[in-house]
Amino acid sequence: MTKNESGTEPLNVYTVVLFTLVVQKLFGAIAWSWWWVSAPIWVAILIYLAVRMYRLIPRSNRITPPTPSEHNL
């Protein structure tokens, strides 16, 4: 992530959406459960964990298409 001239990182989409949903929930504009209001946090965590788990799988164990030599062509 790049930094701007002031040395701080810009806000990402998750932060803006979370802030918007929390403000709407606190002012009564939406009647959602807090689980859905906090969804940007746990969705981002789930995506991060899924990518990390995928990267932990050794390349030799990943499914690869067979090569022509394996088909005895």
C-alpha cells in the first residue's frame, strides 16, 4: 500500500464501508444485526485466511493438468 505526502496510508474500501455501517447503525438508519454491520471486518479476515491457507499448500500437492507425456501420446 502506498503512502501519501503526509506519511499516512489512505483508507481502504473495508474501512469506509465499516465506518458508514456503524454510523448508520448507531443513528438508527438501519436495523441490521451487529454481525452484519461488522461484516467488512470478518469478511476481510476470511479472505486473508483463505489466501494464506492456499499459499501453505506445497505446489507439488496442487492439482495440475496432466502433461501430454502422461497420456502416452
